[in-house]
Amino acid sequence: MLEEIRKRSTNVGLLLGLTVALLMGFTTSAIADMAAAEKWVSNEFQPSTLSTADQLKEMEWFINAAKPFKGMKIKVVSETIPTHEYESKVLTKAFKEITGIEVVHDLIQEGDVIEKLQIQMQSGENVFDAYINDSDLIGTHYRYGHVVNLTDWMAGEGKDVTLPTLDIDDFMGKSFTTGPNGKLYQLPDQQFANLYWFRYDWFNRADFKKQFKDIYGYELGVPVNWSAYEDIAEFFSEHVREIDGKAIYGHMDYGKKAPDLGWRFTDAWLSMAGAGDKGIPNGKPVDEWGIRVDENNRPVGASVSRGGAANGPAAKYSLRKYMEWLRKYAPPGALGMDFYQSLPSLAKGNVAQQIFWYTAFTASMVEEGIPVVNADGTPKWRMAPSPHGPYWEEGMKLGYQDCGSWTLFNSTPIDRRKAAWLFAQFTVSKSVSLKKAHVGLTPIRDSDIRDISFTKRAPKLGGLVEFYRSPARVAWTPTGTNVPDYPKLAQLWWQNIGEAVAGEVTVSTAMDNLAREQDKVLKRIARSKSQGNLGPLMNKKRDEAYWLNKPGSPKAKLANEKPQGETVNYDDLIKAWRAGKAR
């Protein structure tokens, strides 16, 4: 008996010892994770809208939520911009040290991201555990059903890995990633607008102001409409011509027949001209791609003959103006440049304005020592609202905003999806997002852009902070839900528009072909029934006059497509923004 008791005591002792050792191991691991969290919060994740104590509470939540996935290696992907480079190089390292989950964040071109995404959609194979892809695909994701409905996910299957302090309502791009059913399908990770860029120093020169008013009869300033933009382009290209012995130009753009030429137009160029209908974030029933939807949000056509506007008078006007300005007022060689080749042009200091400029490149335009930055580090340029074309009406979107967003697929195994969702939230959490916004200048949270750290930095960012704090920002939005299959339809744009730019076909023929080919794709989707009762339901063809004589889009040709130019003083505009007014 004594021997039996001794044996049992020994076994109990060994068990207790093992238990204590395991508990000590877990405690040591948890302490190490929090030590890593403290290091990152102190040394990297500053500034933040949260107190240090609240940042550490968020980090503690991530540590605990990640325990079931510790040691896992996941893969995510995004396009290559500074914001995502920061995530790939810095935030993956922080996340691994804090949670024990390793993340491989691949950086590739935007077109390649869509290609990988399509492979996963079509094959059902798990290519990546999460994607940062543009919210331009919201109509695609909503209709095909391949991606996770985040609203239901956060309340159900993913509730245990959803950050309590995520604060969805703080995201400025929330409406961009919401389907017609009111459900969230993507989580904004970065966003940047396509605004008007101009040389503030040149526009404020007394001699130029007088000369411009003598010629055109109104003040040189930020153009409100395309008429004024054209006058300013002509003024600097043909009347000023050179500054300090250096040739200067009134406009910058690119025209090479390549996929990025499609973005130049699908990124709301038709809407800026006024081709679509009123509506924020996107025109209804006709959007900036010229696609009409019915009362159930089912696409019914892109051609005017079906109630669309892709080949309407406003669309053809927009292409004609783009081609005219590119040839007459842009620097030599611009016609043969693609998007990436054209990017360094403004930094050279020989361009007066650009109507189509992405704020994602703000960081590269405020570098010390370049020709468009003053010795004190303040920019010689400013960004302002995009001017609108003659078909535009109050209440329409005024420009494009890119919103790269986290997207989860139903085909991703649940454990990998949960681990990826943790990393996605980590990159946009309030503990991290303000610092990330300062690095990439692609703010996603309203609380971040209103932080005092951006107030202090604003003078060196050329109007970026003022724009994002203003009520005007709601008029710049991504492609909306009218587009049922972004990858299939987007490729039609650069091919057809490229033919017009190259002089192979007329403007009218190019847009007629584009509209007809969009209709063909819509019909193919309808026949496939791949989108069920959310997919296209085509209108029958009618005489174009039937639609052009109706209110709204498509709109009949205007008798005068160049009304009087109108400008606004930039400093007065900033005062209006600060007072809470759009203009």
C-alpha cells in the first residue's frame, strides 16, 4: 500500500511539475508577445489616435485571438504602392513578433492582382489567403458570391477573430465597399483621390494673372469647369511658353495604347464630363461606365439604344477633349507614354497643371530638392477639386477615388481565412493606421486625417489634408456596383479607346464599339446565369432618340460644349473647406 501511495505521489508530482512547466511556458510566451507589442507600439506605431494604454489593449487582443493560429504561415497579395510596401516590409514583421503568425505579403502589379483573383474565383483553389484589391470590383464580388460577406462574417463565423475596436463607421471608404444589399464585402486598407494639380506659385504671379485676365476676361485660378481648364492649358502653352528660359506646358497626360489607358477612362473620366446620372457614391441608374441598371440593380445595357451612356454625346465629348488636350498642350512624347512613364513629369517643374492626378503620388512630389518644392520644404504646387465638363450637374460624382480593400474568399480554408483576417485588421487598426497614413499618405480613417499630427504636417502636403477633411471628399468615389464583372469589362476600354488615340478609328466609332462590346459581355453573363437574379437583364434596343429625350442620362448633345470659363481662388476654396463647405 505504501509503495502504491509512493508511486501515485510520484506520478502526481510529475504531472504537477509538467503542468507548472507548461503554464510557465505559456506565461513566458505571452509575456514575450506583450514585450514585442510594447516595443512596436513605442518605437514604430506612433503617432496614434489611441493612447499607448489603449494601443497595448488592442495588441493584447490580437495576441489572444491569434493563439489558435500561432506558427501558421499565410500569404496575402496587393499592388505595389508605398502603403503596401510598408505593410509588406514592416507590418508583417511586427505581426509575426506579436502574434506568432508569419505573413508573406506579395507585391505585384495591379493587373496581376486581378489575374490571381480571377484564378481563385474560377478554380476555387486557394491562391492567396487574402487580397488587397480595388473596391472597383464591388459589383463583381456582390454578384458572383465568391467573396466573404464581411457583415455576416463579423457577426457570425468570424466573430471570435473580429477586433472589438475595429470601428467600421470610422472608415471613409465604407460606402465604396458596400453592396446594394447594404452588406460590407471589402475592408478599406488605403485610398487616394484623383484630383486637379497645379503650380500655385505660377498662378499667383501678378504678371500672369493680369495677362490671363486681359486675354480671357476672367481671373486665373483653380478651374471649376473644363472650359477654364482648356483656357489655362492654352495660356501657359501658347502665351507664356517659357519661364526662366525653360519651355513650359499647360497640361500633362499619357496616351500609349496599354491597359493603364483603360484606367484613364474608367476612373470616372466620363463622369467628370457629365455622362452619368446624379448619385453618390455613384450615378443611378446610369454610372460612369455608361452602364444602366434597373430598379433591382440588374445591368440592362451600356449602349444608348438600351438606355446606357457609353456612346452618348457626353462620352464622345470626353474622349475628344482628352485627345485634343494631349496633342495641343502636353509636353513632347506624352502621347507615347504609359501611366508609369508619365509619373515623373510633374516633378520636373515644366507643367502648369494636370486635370487627372492621383494623390497616391503626393509623397514623391514633396521630396526636398526637386524643382517643385521650395527651400523650406513647402510645395510650389497644390491639389484642388477636379473641374467638370459641360454635361455635369450638381449632385453627380466629380471624380475617382481608389480604395484598395481587404477581400476574403469563401474558397480559403476557414483557419487560414481567420488568420488572414487578423492580419488585415492589424494593418488598419487604430493602433497602426495613423502611422501608416503618414508613411503612404493614403488615409482610410476619418479620425486619422483629423489628428493633430496631420494638422501640423498639412502645410507641406499641398492640400491633401484639407481635401480629406472637407465635405467635398464624398464626390470622389471608386467604380460602383453597376459594373457586374470588372475584369471582363475593363479590358474593353483600353483596346477601343487606344484605337481612337492612335488614329485608327474616329472618336464616335471607338465609343460605339466600346458600348456594343460592353453589351455583348453583359449578354454573355446573362446567358451563363452565373450571377443568378443579380446578373444582367438586358433592355431591348430602341431608337436612341427615345432615351436621349428622357430626363437624366444618356443626355442629348449640347448646342454649346464650351461655356464660359469659371475659376475659383485657391485660398478662398481652402477657407470654404475649413468652414465645412464643399466649394
